[in-house]
Amino acid sequence: MDIFHLFAILVVFTAVFSYLNTRFLQIPATIGLFVAGTLFSVVVLIVGHFYPEVIAYDRQVLEQIDFSEFLLEGILSFLLFAGAINLDPEELKAQRGPILLSAFGATLLSATLVGGLTYYVLQLLGTPIPFLHALIFGALISPTDPVATLGILEHTSISESLKTKIAGESLFNDGLGYVAFLILTRIAVPVPGAEEITAWSVGLIFVQEVFGAVVLGYLLGKMVSFALSTIDNYQTEVLITLAMVLGGYTLANSLHISGPLTVVIGGIALVRGVDDRQAVSDTTQDYLVKFWELVDELLNAVLFLLIGLFILQVEFHWFIFVAGIIAIPIVVLSRFVSLKLLIESVKRRFPFERHAATIMTWGGLRGGISIALALSLAPEISKDLILGITYIVVLFSIVVQGLTLQGLVKKLEDETHETPATGA
């Protein structure tokens, strides 16, 4: 089976499930597709217990896809851009302080806490791993997944300001987490012939990856918004935005700067430039929105279906299952503590909504990016253990947090109405 046939099967399965979900189930597609893929894999595992050739064939098919490359070097750029251009530029500007502080400060603190606690828990379970490997797990699991998060937020009644904080943070901390992950994996498994990793070289890599992405993304966004202002042809304008995403991501990777962050900054700069210049007609605006909504829905569906299917690559042992269950409260509480400390330290300067730390913790979902990073690990970086734990945390995040977020928001809103807030 070639890649085209596999993709065709995934699209057909996605279309059938989307129809059934829209007609009968009416649950968030992100959750439904992930669960559908997981249940399908469970059925395959049960059948494979009696007919081993079924699992062998299924794994042979999945091995044709480099999931990490498919996501990180393929569809991630489209998904991030679609998320970035859907944010209200004025609301984003108003919330830029809290977004950047939570995306950078809280994410780094959370990654450190997760790494440290995981290291000691695994020691207690009798399956110790090097501290650096535990930090790598913290780096890949702490950033919230913009694809999963944005898909769930659409179905909640969260205020626009808080929704912008959560969505904006998920777009930015994804790029930061990816950079931290790359730096830590380079330290853990040095590239042959590469220079020795030092604090200075790490700083240079960070500056190059992050600040280079900010500059490149901003320039791309401004250039494209100017180009769109000089023509009035929606087909060409849609094509230009598509070229911006593909070309910008490819150029960023070739320059060794963060592709995800470049696309996010580019999308925000483009929307801002379009609004300032009134660069596109209403017809073009309508087509742009609908085109990127369709791209987002299709790739989102395929992505979360694939995540569910890739459970077949996880070798679950009892200690992986136990470690994964314990990792769930570690990840959730580390994020809550990090956000709470941040909010308390800056609330006099930046306003945060009542219960912001709780909602941002429960609404910050993990998803395909974490799994893709875990799949990309070299075998010597405790890959099987980290991958298994990551999958369990992502499963809990998408299904449990995703399904209960709306109820949590409603409960906290009722409490707020009963007891009016006196501060941030």
C-alpha cells in the first residue's frame, strides 16, 4: 500500500466519522477522531492477539509514514498559520504581555518541574533514566498543543480575552518547546563532528531559532500583506498565502531557525497588515477564511486519526502504564503551579481573569506535537518509555480535559457570579 492509498483511506474514514459526528454524536471533532483512531487500534490489537499477521500488516503500513516528519515538517505549518490568522489582532495586541509571559516563563518553569519530578518518580518505580532524558520529556510535554487547544476552545463559552490568552500562548509556547527540545536532544546525542555544546552555544542556538523566526516571520507577513494590497484577485491572493506558509517554513528550516514560530509570527503580521491597509476585498477575505478553515479541518482530522492509530507503535509494559498514570498529575500540577506563580507575580501590571490559572491549565491540551517529538527521539534517549508515557498523558489531555473543559468553565463562571472578583 503506497502513501496515496493510505491517505485516501484516512480521508474516507475521516469523512464518514465527521458525518456521523455531525449527524448524531455532536462532540468536538478533535476528541472524536482521536478516540476513533484509538479504538480502532485497540480492535486491531485484540484481533492481532489471535491473528498476529494483522498487527504485522498494520505496522508495516504505518511504517511507511514518518509521523514526526509528517507533522513537524509537513502539516504543522498549515495548522499553525490557520490558527494564527483566526486570532483577533486587536485582542492579541491587548493580551500580548500575558501571552508572552505564560508562553515563555511558565512553559520553561513547567518543563523543569515536570522533568525533575518525572526523574524521581521513575527512580522510585525502579526504572531510572538520566536526568537529561527526563528534562527532554518535560520539554516535549509542557508546551500546549495549538491544534488540540484551538479545536476544543471553539466549543466553550470562555471569554474572548481568556480564549486569546490560551490560544496565543499555545501558538507561541509550541515554538519555544520545540527549540528547547532540539537543544536538549543535541546535548543528549551530539551530532558527529559538531562543536561541543556549551552554555554559550546553547544561547546562540536559542537566539538564532527564536529571534530569527520573529524577524523572518514579521518580514514575510508585511511583504505578503503589501502584495495583497496591490491586487484584487482572490485566487491569486489565496495562492500567495499558501506560498507564504510553504516557502516561509522551508526557508526557516534552511536557515536553522524555528519554522513553527516563523509561521505563527508571519500569520499574525499578515492579519495585522491586512487590517491596517484594508488590503483585501470582502470577497477575498471570505475566500481566505473559508480556504484556511477547510485546510485546518481536513488536516486536523487526519492528524488526530493518525495519532490514535500510532498506538500500535507503543510497547506498553506495566511500568510504562503506571509511570504514565503518575505523569498525568505531574504534568497538570506543574502547569498550574507555573501559571499561578506567574499570575501572582505580574497581576498588578497585567490583568488576568478570575480562575485564569485553573482554566488555562485545564484548557491547555497536549496533542500530536508531543507525540511527534517523542517519536522522533533516538532509541538511546529512553524512547520507548518516554513515548508510552507521552501517549497516556495526551490521551488523558484530549479525552478527559477536552470533554470536561466546558463543564469546568460553567462551574467557575457560576462561582464568579455568586462571588464577584475583587482582583485579577
